Amino acid sequence: PIEPPSPQEHGLDFQQLLDASAYKEMFRQDMIRWGEEKRHADPGFFCRAAVEGALQPVWVVSDTRRLSDVEWFQDAYGDVVQTVRVVATEETRKSRNWVFVTGVDDAESECGLDQGVAFDWVITNDGDEVALGKQLETLVQSVHRNL
């Protein structure tokens, strides 16, 4: 498989690329473009990379972004796949320093799952730790029952 260019090759700070900083935003469109090129050539490229060598009975694959990603996992693993969507109000997102950027936040990489997926679980994360904990506990209990 083709490996992505490392952040070091481009003189980038990997840790800063993982957070929601302005630093990441400077390179975000380039990262999206690179990812789109890979997906166009091979829709399963990133999905296969995510599961390579995984042997655990439960996997949490976070941050899928496109319907083709969800479909790949459902095709590969069938009914054992549980889809989870985490939502927060726009107000909450803004309080966490999110700012809408045209051409980025309205791209498929950010909203490709807003339609077309019947999620098994929808978790609300608006800052209420108790409510979030209860939702996650229900999800974890379901996973344990299905092992």
C-alpha cells in the first residue's frame, strides 16, 4: 500500500495536526485533497488500513467521514457493525472554538454522513457529562450483550 507522506517530510508538527488549532487549519484543505485522491483511486484504502492487523473482538473505528466508508465496513463485516453518530449543537461546537469555513466544513469530508445512514446509535455530546456517561454506558452494555 501507498503510505501517506509523513508530517516530518513536509516539516509539519504531527501533534498540532491532531487538535483543532489554527495550525491544522492551514493544512486541512491539502490533507482533504490528498485523502480524496486516495479514495477516488481506491474507496477502501483507509478502511483496510484501519483494520489491518486488528484481532480484538470489538473495534471502535472513529471518524469515518463518508458513506462509502460505512458501506465498506457493513459489506466487510455485516450485521455486527454498529454505527454511532456523535452530535452537538452548533452553539456547543462554537463554544469549543469551532468556526465554519466555507469549502471545508461543507465538503464531503465533513458532512458526507449527514444523510444516507440510519445510525444504530446517536450520542449527544453537549457538555452534560452525566447524560453523556449514561448514553455511553447503554452503548457499552449493548456491545457486551452481543459479544
